[in-house]
Amino acid sequence: MPFAPPPLAVRHAARQSPSSVGPPTAAELTPQGWSCASFVDAALPPADGQPRATSLLHSAGGTTVRLRPDVRSGSVRDAPPHRSGPESSGRAPTVVERHGRSEQRGRLPPAEERHGGDGGDVPGRDGANGPVGPGRAPPTLDGMQLLEREHPLSVLLGRAQRCARGEGCVALVTGEAGIGKTVLLRAFAGEARSAVPVLWGMCDSLSTPRPLGPLHDVAARLDPQLPALLRGATAQHEIFTAVLDALAPRPHVLVVEDLHWADEATLDLVRFLARRIATLPLLLVLSYRTDLGAAHPLGAVLGDLVTSPDSTRLQLTPLSRSAVLELVADLGLDAATVHRRTAGNPFFVSQILAQPDSPMPGSVRDAVLARTAGLDASARRCLELLSCTPEPVDGPLLAALGVTSATVEALGRTGLLDRYGSGVAFRHEIARSAVLEAMTPGSGPGLHAAMLDAMESVGAGSSVLTHHAVAAGDAARVLRYAREAASHAARAGAHREAVAFYETALDHVGDDEPAVRADLLEHLSTELYLTDRLPDAMTSRARALDLRRSAGEAAAVGAAHTAIAGFAWYAADRAGAERHVGEALAILRDAGDPRAFGFALARDAFLAAHRGDTPGAHRSGARAARIADELGDDEVLRSTASVGVAVARLIDGDVGGRADLIAATDVGLRFRLDDLATTPMSNLCHLDVEQGRYEQAEESLAHALRISEERDTPICAA
């Protein structure tokens, strides 16, 4: 028996216009929850002399699903979010009559009665550096009837049938927050999963999202080898290839929920799969909010999808006035007032229907907070604590937080939380945000500190730990986890997320740690360069250079000049590039760091080639290659040095330089050095076109663009 339902069975929730189905527009850009509420429906006369059990699904978005009784046992099939559930025990639910309405007592059954199925308890979700579990399995709902979403549900089921026949397609489900996207998708999953396996991944509203978060959710169910790839140092394109290989043999539905919160690597994965959708037995279902700015990174992905004949867009619309009238008919509420106050938003409407005897709330926030009025101080603190994290809180984390089962029961009676495996989750992000924003001023840091301690104890990943360390004001742990998360993001090819994490770390470095600040600035400059923010990259590296100079670190100063020379070249500042590489050579010649000197020589060879100084390019390149030999065959240095020499050869008409550039790119990919992977190819593309090798140019351009997209390096695709 699940959490307490609203007092009255809600029969309808949302309206869908058939005309809203179509391809997405380039300009366009909810989260969890539902719970099943069993009750005795006095309006249905028993056919066999026994009370008739009926169950309604009350959703975060307000959509309601009626579940038919199990005719074999008289019980109601009941499942928690994201996983399969067993049949209920068959006994009639406990009810209490109040004001003529059937209402369940807010009580959770013993743990052994609550749920089971094939999914097992769902582990913590971060997974970037912690454990990766079986993922979030959508619920099984037998005999489900979804009201007022018949059209989009039928469209999704039709696409699932195509998927089962081996035809790939993309479905976009969009609408404002609280419109019922999640409920529609879970109802769809409940019907589709009998024919096609359904995988369910979610994006979370962390301050900086974890790279490939939804893939972490589904990895183990998709391929037992994928979690290890995600935890290791595997290149992004290798991970994507592994996903492709796992999806190819048999049909799948892959739901990626709340794509508006996705990290760049997840958006790259979506684009990667969408472009290959015609060759895959895959239905890729993507949900996202429409109320996002034009500059949101999701816009570019939707722009790619809009041209695909294999994509379908489902725009969910608010409740009609007639639907609201039907909902409030037995409650004594004025339908016109409810519709006007809520603008037909199903989640807001559902909150009003849950409290029909209370004064009409002025906002959805007021409606949510009214449901917490009966909590004692201890339970309220626990609710505020749970609101600190956008992710579900599983059983081990609840234990680490000291949240007792009695407190969970009390919180369940508010109707704001759902069971989630062995833990809990807020029904909707709107509800979580309302609780979070209403907490006592000044209490936030302490709550986040408690969450941080608990998450550390259960092995959460660095992305979510960074989020809580920032909110807790714990500078030492921000620095630790943000650096770790940035490194992981960079290795995954999520360079924009790496920038965000490095900037977060820099915001928490003390003035007495110049070496740490310089190191972070150096890493940040590389990530800024790879995300096509050249002025910021040069500024960041110049700040690091000043710190290294103040510390008397000559080799680091020389290396900074080498890096800035490269940034200046791509910023079309040839004079600046020549000046900085000259400084680097002068400093590093006697600095005692031959490898740094070798890279300065390699940069000089590259610039010499482009200014037409072929002898100079060969001279500097050969000298850098000798240093690579002396260092024990340093393959990265040797390949970097070969780029300038190969460019000089091609400019002089020696097409043998093409093979050297391709070989250097391969080394960059193998060592996961994005600059070395992309620079040779961008130069090869330029020279192939300029010198009229058009057939080869098509191949090199396709290869270069694929590398740039897979590695999230827009500097090389601009």
C-alpha cells in the first residue's frame, strides 16, 4: 500500500490536441513522480459481495490513471516509480470516510509487502566515480487506462510498434513544468514494455550536471560491460560505439527524461543516436520543457532533429476548462476560478484538488507548502533535507541521513513524495523547489553539509558531491570534488562541464594557495580553448603565467607561453603567436625541462610552416623529434612535432604529409589528447580543399567533424 492519495479520486487530468503532433521546431527547446492510491470505491457496486478495489494513479503532472482490479485475486496491481511491482496482498485497503469521500490512511505497509519485481533496489544515481547500478526501470501497470492523453499515448505506442519491427524513430515529448510529461511516459512504458524492453534515464537539476548521467542510469541493463567503461578512462567515442553495439541486436525503447538539464556529453549522445536512428531498432523518447531561452544548448540538438523524417514531436497542453469542471464537480469548487488560478496546469490543479476544504492557494508554491502544515519540527527538517538533492534518495542514503521509517511514513502522508525502490523521491521538481525555497533562512548550508557527509559515506560521485559542497560552503571539499569532477568531464569529452567544474574550484581556492590556483587556471585554459572561448583561454593562461613567474617556476612560465601561442594562432593573432613562441624558446632552452622545450619547438615548427618557412619548420620539428627520442621515444611529443613538418611538406606539394597528419590524429585519439587529435585533421581539411583534392577532402572533412563532435571540441568545427 503506497503513500496517501488526494481525498477524492481524480478521473481526468490533461488534454492533448491532435494538431500538436509534428516535427520539432529549432526554436523549441517532469521530473518524477507518481503514486498509486488504493481505496474502496463505494460508487461501484460489488459483483461478488466483496468490496471492489480500485486504484488511481495520481501524477506529478496531475494526470490520473485508473487501474483495473486483478480479477483473479480482487487485488490491485501496484508499482512504485521506475520499477516493476508485485501484486498487492489481496486484502482490502484501510479507508476512512470523511465528508462523504473515500480517503486512505497515510500508511506504508511493512517493507516485505511494499514492492519487489525484477529490478532490485535502485542504487544512487551519480555513478561518475561511484557505483553504477541496474538503472531506473519504468513501472509496470496492468490494465491501465490513461485519460485525456489518449492521442499522444497512441502515437508513442505506434512508434513502439515500429521499433518492434526494427524501424528506428525519435519521439519528442514537450511542455511546461507540471504538464504531465513524466506520467504520460510512464503510462506508455507500462504498456510498451511487454513488447519492447524499456530503458529509463534521467537528467538532474544539479548546478553542473554529471557527464552522461542518463547513460549511467541504464548502463548495466543495456550492457554489463558499459558501467566499467563509464567508470574508466574510456574515450567518449568508444563509449558511444559500445552503446551503439548494445542497441543494435534487438529493439529497445530508450527514454531520456528532462533533457533540458542534460550535460553536453548527453546531448552529444542523443545527437549521435538520432543521426543513426534509421539503422537502429530503437525508439528514442526525449522529454524536455519548452520554457527555455533561445541560447540553451538543447536548441542546437533540436535543430538537428527537426530535419529528420524519423522524428515526431508531441506538445502537451494544459487542462481545458471543461476538464477542470469535471474534476471539481463533486468538490464544491468553482471550476472557472480553479482554471483561471492554475492556467490549467495539471500539477497545480492536482494540488488544489488534494486540499478542497482549504482556502484557494494563490500559487503552486502555496499549494505545496500547505500540505506540509501538519509536520512536526523533526519531520519538517527531514523533508527540507531531502529537498536539498534533485536526485532520488535511496535506502542506504536514507539510513546514512538518519531518516527513520516512521519519518518516511509521515512525509508520505503529505503526498509530496513517492517511494523509489528502497528510498523516496519528490513527486515533482516543482514540489521539491517549493520546499527548498521555503526553508528557514540560513539553514541551507547545514542541511547540505549533512547531505554531503551522508553521500560521502555511500560512495556518491564527484559531480553531486560538488553540488552539495558548494551549497554547504565547504571550500576544501568543493576544491577536492570539483577538480575530480572536472577531470572526469574532460576525459568524457564533456568540455563545457569541465569548464564549469574548474571555475567552481577556482572560486574556492584560498589566496594562500597560488600553486593550486595556477594549476587550475592552466587546466581551465585548455578546456576553454577546446570550447571555442579563445579570449577567455588566453586570459586564464596569462593569469597562470603571472603566478608561475612570481613563484620563480621558469619551466611553467615557458610552457604557458607555448600554450598562449597556440591560442593566439587560432584567434588569428599571428604576431602574438610568434611573440609567445619566441618567449617560450628563450625561457625553456636552459630551464631544465627538455620535454617542455620540445613542445615549444613543435609549436615553432607549426608556425614556421604556415609562414612559408619550410627549412625552419623542418629544423624545429627535427630538433623536437630528437628530444622525443632522448626521452625514451615520447610518442606524444614526436607526433606533435610531426604536425608542423607535415604541413610544410603539404604546402610544398608533398602529399606524403597527409599520412603523417592522420597518424598524429590517431595518436591524439589514443592518448585522449583532444588538441593533438583535432589540430592535424583541421589542417588536413584546409589543405585538401585549398590544393584541390576534393574527393579526399570529403573524407577528411567527415572524419574531422566526427572527431570534433565525438570529443565535444567546437574550436575545430567552427
